[in-house]
Amino acid sequence: MSGLLGARVAFLRNPSIFTRSSIHHLLIFMKTGTVKFFNESKGYGFITDDETKEDFFVHITGLNGGQIQQNDRVEFETQEGRKGVNAVDVKKV
């Protein structure tokens, strides 16, 4: 078992090994993925979710203070946007 589901199971088995920050991470359903494409000059790209293999649109305003490029490993949340679900609060891992 890997990813978010594995982390949740580990938490249920031994909650004392988790910090307050990591518990918050589990509760807000952070996703992990890989940057499929990001065009810095246009300010957008796509991230492929590790678990579902679904692609999520990411706008430069959804980055959490850093830069991303193709093949970067990231964690992110999702949020309903005007044209579908977007990756937001994106940060490299």
C-alpha cells in the first residue's frame, strides 16, 4: 500500500509517529504527482496524479512560491475552477 491511503493506514496503526503538520496533510487530502508539462512563459501546465493517473490543470497562480518543470515530483490539492478541477497549492517534494 502506498501513497495517501498507505499513510492513512499507518496513522491509524500508530498515530504517535506523525507530527501535527503531517496529520494536517492527511486530513486535507493532499495528492502527489508528476508535472507532465509546464510552460513558464504562458503560466500553465498539467500534473498527473500518482494514484488516479488523472491530469489536472495547474496555473502559475496555483504554485506555492516555487517553480516547477516537466518531470518534477509535486504535492498538491485540488479545487474546482471555471473549466474543471485545478491543481492548487502545488509544491515540489
